[in-house]
Amino acid sequence: MTGHGVPAVPPVAPTPREVERAVNRAVAGKSLDAAEATALLHARGEQLAALAEPAGRVRDEAMARAGRPGTVTYSPKVFVPLTRLCRDRCHYCTFVTVPHRVPSAFLELDEVLGIAREGAAAGCLEALFTLGDRPEERWPQARQWLDERGYDSTLAYVRACAVAVLEETGLLPHLNPGVMSWQEVQRLKPVAPSMGMMLETTATRLWSEPGGPHFGSPDKDPAVRLRVLEDAGRLAVPFTTGVLLGIGETPAERVDALLAIRRVAREYGATQEVIVQNFRAKDATAMQAVPDLDRESYLATLTVARLLLGPTVSLQAPPNLSDPDDLADLLRAGVDDWGGVSPVTPDHVNPERPWPQLDDLARWTGEAGFALRPRLTVHPGYVRAALHDGAPWLDVRVRPHVEALADPATGLARDGARAVGLPWQEPDGGLVTTGRADLHAAVDTEGRTGDRRGDFDEVYGDWQAVGERVTSPAVWGTGDAAAALRRAADDPAGLTDEQYLALLTSDGAELDALGRLADDVRRSAVGDTVTYVVNRNINVTNVCYVGCRFCAFAQRKSDADAYTLSLAEVGRRAAEAQALGATEVCIQSGISPDLGPGAYAGIVRAVLDAAPGMHVHAFSPMEVVSAASRAGVSVRDWLSELKDAGLGSIPGTAAEILDDDVRWVLTKGKLPTSAWLEVVETAHSLGIPSSSTMMYGHVDHPRHWVAHLRTLAGVQDRTGGFTEFVPLPFVHTSSPIYLAGIARPGPTLRDNRAVHAVARLLLHGRIDHVQTSWVKLGVDGTRAMLTGGADDLGGTLMEETISRMAGSAHGSAKTVEDLTAIAAGVGRPVAQRSTTYGRLGAAA
């Protein structure tokens, strides 16, 4: 038993050799699996000191990516303890109390504003709202207080207070209200640029077993708390979370919690900061006799957290929970942020540990070799992405408050920024809006920021070899769009490259005219009916050794998030899809060593055995080349075998941009253009049709788009095997090449309109169908493409992992009714089709 009564789980200590091997892998910059990370938690002495070098590398890269190289940040804040009542009973907490020990169940609104005004006067920029979870569900006094003031819940009062703070003081609310539902997170996003909730631990036994520190606390179920992190990610809320160390968890359980946070961070990109907090025992609690976490265990966990989480999240250690002499070691372990520090209010959760004075904190940070600068409650990378690139991190209603305090170049707090109250109001009609009010217009007119990695040329070669910078007029074209439009009206597929380039770079009235012309060409080619296929995507494995620089999907086999489906599971999903009306299963996966030479035919047979008559649309050219190579056969022989097994068609993905200079930056040249062309032309010659695609909006430019479309047209002239063309907008949110500052943040709305329209013209008479991706564009974007050349909505999907992992926020499934509604929004009928565009149903 531990000191507070929770059943102890003896940790399985790694051998010295296992610790040494894990340290060597970390120092060499290798990725770590769970066992290796757990071994690192046992590093001490020289081994622990050696880990400072790789942790420092990742910390420095995190600072650079955040736009603040060499700079540790903190948020100047006031602490608003809205209520100290809670329905939970955590055994280490002194913040939570009972009704008769506080003057009132909640702070009154004027008390909240009094704290906020004092903070604003002292130069604070954040109002941190901390409170107990849903006290009204335990304490009648809390329910009565809310009822008397007209609030149906604690969270409704939180929202009202946040609005008042924004309007009266200009401080930015950071909300820590505990467990929230998806709807509640959505309701709070318009009043707070960021939110947070500590995961604390994934050790369920600490919650479910008597004596555990979270026993009797319904909101401390790890599964429930992880769901909150995921919901915040889905809603694009910059979110702070973290782990609490020393409450009875084992080293393996610490690693499991960090890996759970990493999974959510990678999947949604919304985890802005992870707090690694060391337990400090408090008097008058059930855990008052439990020893504080020892210094080396804390440093080892910070180091492992930095190595596991990588450079895309900030790592915080609360400076008041460590001795001043230890702060330099925390920074060496990978910390890059001190969190919120208040010159006004105490740390109400740890009142026995006062905040350091800001002058002292700056001096200690400087002595460790770093500058100290204030940030906003929303971290700088999210500020820049929202303000410059139109990313959906800030609700339109709170964005002006952030803009008033942010340095637009860095995303940090503007020098000399002072919080001043600004109006806050619902958009016209009270509609709930989660994106920018002007949609993509500001991005189209303002462009993106000029930031990128300083070592780009060293790491990736001469950027000029790929082409001039994408902002150069020589690249984007200066041709006569009006003249090109006149010629295209007579001969859509007969323009010169320069004329297509002029159309691809058109804007305003000329872009509108291009869309109308493409719509007319579409109508003459395929009519007004919008088609779709009922299908299911099955990603058999996310294990991949290729390592494309744009991919957020691929995992190492030993990674906590890795998976490979069994053939039985593949068959089960296919049968389930068929029962729901699907006529197609689309299969694309990672390039995994677990998929041996016979695995691919086995996958096809598993689908057809479980779902007879199903069309199997499977295996990208990258998968084909890799599988044929491992089998020691030609691409033709491998595809012949798969056709015999029942393969119906292949997806023409992995095309990206058919230019080897661009492909080198995107994929390190792993599938050159010639290999992609060999696969699709060989498939076509065997009677296996394919789609064709183009992923655009990353390190490419419109001249590449013209050349890519020309290449596809040439293949179609030779083989006639393409069923459709699918423009795929680059989803940047979680893509490594974007996070490294290399790629643009995806195409703009203008780009999307121009690409779909020019594709319709250039491919006219060759490829009849232009598909628009609702996964990547959403409903409004899809409708815009349907009025500018596109005629097909693709599939219902039922699940879609690759785009979602990249950061797409438009869901992973649509019903037939959903697709019908999309088309109805532009006045078009719909009809179900087969994979090869045979009509399966009457237009509806």
C-alpha cells in the first residue's frame, strides 16, 4: 500500500542494459517506444545528464517552430477562483472545500470583475478561471445560487463571466472548468481563446479502486477526460493539458499518460501545451504524508515528455512548485514555458507555494541562457495561424480581443500591450460560428506570413531548385486571363500552358467568369446530375516506414498509436458496409513490413469472401511499387495477381505533384514521377482502371498544376483508364512539412476554385468527371466547387483516417441524405453511381 491507501503496483524495473540502450537511442535522436520511454524514467546521474542534449534539441526546435527561438514564455495572469465547491473528492486537493467554509457558493460577477480589473491595471493579459466540477450536482447551495441568478449550470455562469471580463477589462479568459461535453466546449469557444484540463493520469485504478487519490470523483475517470481532449481537438480549441506526477502511478503509467496526450495532439493538433506537474503534499489532506516527487524522477519525466511529445507542443513546469536553484535544470530537461504567473493573485491550488517575482524569474531564466517573454493565453503558433492563415483556432467573436494584444509577427504578447475592454457580441442572428467571419477572403488578399525554417536550404536543398518563391509574379503568372477565357469558350482543352496559367492565377470578376465557363463545360459534358458512390474507406494499417514529409498518418510499429487490422476485421468491415448499401470498399494503408508479399491478395479475398460482389478499389501506386518490390516481381505481374484475386480498380493517389523536384521535398523522392506513371499505365493496360489526383497547396505553384494536368491528359490519351480527376487540397494542420515551416498552410478558396475550374477545361474530352472532396473542403467549399466545374461528390466513406489525422475538420462520413443536401444547396439533383461511373439510381 502507498501512504494514502491506494493499492501499490510494484513497477517492473528495467535492467541497466535496457536503460543504457534507451539513453543511447534518445541521444542518437531515435524515436522511442513505450518500453524505451519507461526505461528512460529510471535514468539517473550521468545518464540523466546525457538526456539533456536530445531534450534540448527538441526544446529548441519547439521554440523555433513557435516563432520564438531562444525564448521561454509565461502568461501574465490573474487567478479567478470562481467556485471552490466541486462534486469530486480528490485526496490531495486543498482548493476544494464545503459550503459552510466559504462566504458564497460562487464569486459574484462584480468580484470577478474586480479581480480582472486589478490584473489589467498590473499589466496582466489572462484571466485564468479555475473552479470545481459541476458543484450544483452535489451541493444544494450551489444549485440555489445559480437558480437565484438565472443560470442553469456552472458552465453557463462561466460563460457569462468570461464575456463580462472581455468587455470590461480586455483580459483573455482561459477556462479550466473541468470535464465538459462536446456541446459545452462548443458553447465556450466563442468566449475564450483557449481552455484547459489536466489529464493527470491514465491509471484507471487510481480512480476506480478504494483508497485511490481519485476514488469517488466521477470527473477523474481517465476515459472521460481523454474524451474532453478529443472533443476540444475536433472543435479546434487551443487546449492545455498535462500529467500529475507522484500520486501513486507507476513509471509505465506515466508514459502511458504521455502517449495518450501525444495521440490526441497528433490527431487533432489542438494541444498547445502539456504541463508536467510534480506532486506536493498538502496539510489537512488524505495524502499529507505522501512524499513529494523526488527531483531526479521529475527531471527524468520532463525529459521523456519532451522527447515523446516532440517540438509541436509547448512543455510547461510550474515554476512555483520547484526550488529556484532547480529551474535551470527544468529548462535543460526540455521545458520552454513557465505557464501562468500572477503579480496579483496567489496560486489558489497551491497556496503554500507563492509565484516567483517576475524580475527573479527573468533573471533565473536568463542565467540558464534564455530570454523570458510574455505570451497570451493562446500560444503564439495558434495566434499566427489564426490571424495570418485563417486557421480555425479563434472564434470570430473573440478574435478582436486577441488581435488587440498580440504581436502579429510573433504571436506573442505585443510589447507594452495593455488589456482594454472591447465589445463582445453574437454574430447577426445569433448564429454559432466557429471560423472566420470573412471565411477565406482575408487569407486570399493578405497572403501567408513569410516565416519558414532558417535552415531550410541546409536541410532540404536549394529552394530555387524547386522553383522561385511561391509569391513571385514570375511563378504565379502575369498572363491575360480575359484573352484565355475567350479562347476557352470555343476550345476548353486547347489553350497554351501560359493561358491556363493565367486562368489559374485569376481572381475577382475573371475568376467568377472562369467558374461560370467551367460550369457550362461540365453541363455539356455530363449534365446537371451530381453523382456519388456509397463506399467505405478501410485503412488496414497506419504502420509505415516511408516517412513522407506531409503525412501525419504514419506510425512506427512500436508506437503507441500503431495498428494493423486482421483479415477477419477487414472482412467484417466490408460486410458491415455492404449491409449498409455500400458498393465499394476503398483500401489504402501505410507501407508496412507486416504486409508481406501475399498480404494484398489476401486483403482483396477477405473483402470479397465477406461481401460478394463488392468492388475493391485498393492500393495506391506507392503500395503497388513497394509490394511488387518485396515480392520480387514486376509491377505487371503483381497487378495481374491482384486482378485475378478480384481487384477492381486502384486509387490514383500518391500522385501529389508529378514533378520530381517537388516530390523530393514532399517525399524525399521515394516514388518518382516515372514510377507513378508506370503503375497507372500498367494497370490501365491490364484493364484495371484508376482515379487520378493532384495534391496541391504545399510547396508547389500554379506552373506545377498546369504541368501535372498536362501529364494526366497525356496518360489518358494513351490509355483511357482514368475514371475521374480528384483535386486534393493539402490539409496542413498536423502535417510535419507545414509544422516545420516549409509548406504553405494549404490552398486558399481562390486556389481551390481555380484548380477545379481549370481541371474541367484542360481535361475536357478526356476525363469526364471532376470530383470535389467534402472531407477536405466541407459543405460550403464543396458547393462552391460544384458551381465551378465539379460534378461528383466522391463517397460516403463511413470512415476516413488519413485526412482526419492530417487535421481535416470536416468529418469522416456522410450519409446519402447529407450528400443529397449538399447538392440541393446549389439546386442540383443527385444519383448513386458505381466506382466506374455506371448509374445505379435515378436522380433525386
